[in-house]
Amino acid sequence: MWKSYEQRLQATAFSSTILTLPRDQNSLAEISFFNTTATQDQFPESSEAMQNAPPPVVDFSPWTSGASLDQRLQIGRKLVETCHQKGFAYISNHGVAPSLVEEAFAWSKKFFDLPIEDKMQVKRGEDSVAFRGYNVLGVQKVPLALQVRGGDPSIKGFSPDFNETFDLGSDENIEQPNKWLPEHVLPGFREFSTKFYGECWKATQNILRALAIGLGIEDENLIERLHSYPLNSLSFKHYPPVLLSELDRNEKKRLGAHSDMTSVTLLFQDNCGGLEFEIPGRRGEFVPIKPIPGTLVMNVGDALMRWSNGKPTLFHHSPQVRIISVLKLQPDYLQSAIHRVQSPPRDPTNGPGQITRRRYSIPYFVLPKPDKTLECLPCCSNETNPPKYPPTTYKELATGYGKLFYPEADVYSTSKD
Ligand SMILES: O=C(O)CCC(=O)C(=O)O
Ligand SMILES: [Fe+2]
């Protein structure tokens, strides 16, 4: 039977079943326990099939064509509900024109097709953790620590990722300067990328407003004000073909599992496939997220999870602490989504030497203002659901993440408000 959002939130709160957890149970089992056993009977949509099912597409067309308050509320609720269940959503009619998205992929191809000497002219500075410039194939690897939501620095090492990227921001962000190719190398690329970055921000503004409304925040601009668009990053990513056997033997990966250190990420993908999201609460179990033409995939990052009082990440301490943190586990609103890129679906008729298809994707990383206190939003806690994370700043969080990505770099700079 369908229950209202509020009823369902109340019903998931603090199930006494959780108290009976045996102390020797490992942390993963505890998380699964909460997410499957404790909720499954109550909510049909928590059944196995529902957990594996792709999320519904959230259609923003009414929003982008001047929606009524009621329509905005419906979109906001659907978006929040979907992110609450899955950690991400497909969004259609998001406002970035399909022709622009198509053009962005064409520019990406042109960039990565350039001779390596050209691309090396804009190589990312090794002394900086800023995501600006070109990362040579296989250089940027996801730290294994990020397989755990929010990061676990005790997990050492890197995923053997095999992709190349070109990252850029706003030219207004003078503390993280862009690395542009000389104009004659790829005429028009800088102008287009700057325009596309701006269009992604416009789409993001609508999404942040919808999230605010969906979370029940009266001031729909509250979440947006925690951002400043020149801080965001646009990333062109290219996954060249690799031998499937290398992927199978884990010698190479396309992109290792991680959560994003963003508030939200907007992701455009081509039609190759390979993107996968972890099923919330089922550590290590991923489902493929097929490209749906005309949509972007928006995923919740660690900052939004904290604002919305998401899941605690204290699961890898002593058994006592684990139990305490599970006891504190109240219905989390929005969980950051663990995701990765694997090989696209295989053609079983091909032989063992088969290679994966080339893949392009374009994530737009939306980052909070670095020096503002990052703490639970007013709507997202109450007496029985107190804030789970101590207040911090995004700068502090990002410094921690930056050190995971680039242990050798000792510079973290980002512009102020
Ligand atoms: O390439 C993709 O589809 C995912 C990219 C991604 O998750 C990232 O860059 O953080
Ligand atoms: Fe990501």
C-alpha cells in the first residue's frame, strides 16, 4: 500500500530490530540489514526488484517553461524521493539544449583526437590538486578510499583506471586558472566550453531549487546560495578501447568506484554504456545505468548528503561504535551515490580478444563555497534525528579528498566566495 513520503519517513525511523544486531556482524552486513530487512516489509518499493530497478526519469519540462508552484513542488518531491531511494536520478528536459550536448561530445572527440604533444601543452600541474587541464591516459586514478561513501583514508591504493580527461572551470576563478590550448590548435574550443559550462550552471540552478523545494525548504534559493558557479568544474572524459581480458583480470579499470566530492554532479554520457551505481545499502552490488537519450544523470555528492543529514559513515570502527552509529541511523534523506564505470555490455558472439567500445562522458561537478560552514540544513534534522556530521567547511573536506587523489601535491587553492 502506498504511504505518503512523510509517513514512510516516520515508519523507517529507528527500527528496534536494529538493536538485535550481533556484535560480531561485519559493518556491511549491518548496513544491508538496515536497508533490506528493516524496510522491506513496510515498503513494497524496497523489494529486490525495486532496489535493482533504474530510477524514474524526472521531467523538468514544466519547470523550464515557467511552472506553477504546484508543478515545481511535484518535480522537487519526485527528485528528492528518487535521490532518497537511489542517490541519483535521470533528468530529462533539463534545459541544456540537445544540440549543445551533441556539440560538446563532438568537441570532446576533437580534443582527445589531437596529437599527444598538443594535449601535453595543457597538462595538469603536478603541484596542484585543482582539477584543471589535461590528465594523460591512466594518470588520474580513483583512490580506493573513495569506494566507501564519504571516503575512508585507511584504505590505501588506487584503482588502475584507464581514461584521459580535460578539466576546466570558469575563467572568473583566478585561483584555479584554466589551462587553455593556444586558439589555433583547436579554434572555437575555448568559446564553446565556456558557453557549455554556463548552460550547465543554469540547469544546475533549477536542480538545486527543485532539491530545496523537495526537501521542504521554504526559501527555494537556499541551497543555490551555498554555491558560487565559478567554483564548478566541467570535465571531458575519454575511455579508449581496452581489451576486455585486461578488464576481467583487473589490470585496467575504466573508472573505479567512488562517491563525488560535490553537492551534485550532472553527467552527460554517450550511448556506449558502462556506468554503474551501487545499490544503496548493498555494498559492492552495482547495477548498470543505461544511457537514456536526452537525459542527464544527476547524482548526489558527499556535500549534499551532509546537508541533508545522510548516512553516517562510522561503520569501520570498533564493534561498539558501529552499533552506536547504527542505532543513530535515522532515515537518511539523500545519500551520495557510489558509482563506477565498467565495460559496456558485451557481445557474447565475439571471441576472447574483443575490445570495449570507446566511451566519452562529460560530468559537471557542482562544488559548494569553500569557506562556508557545511552543516545539516535546518529542515533536515529534529530532536529524534540530530545532525550526524559535525560542522565543517567544504575546503576542509576537499583538502582531505585532494590528498587522496594527489598525495604528492601540497597546494590546495580555491577561490573565496
Ligand atoms: O564517466 C562517467 O560516466 C562517470 C564519471 C565520474 O563518475 C566522475 O568523473 O566522477
Ligand atoms: Fe563520479
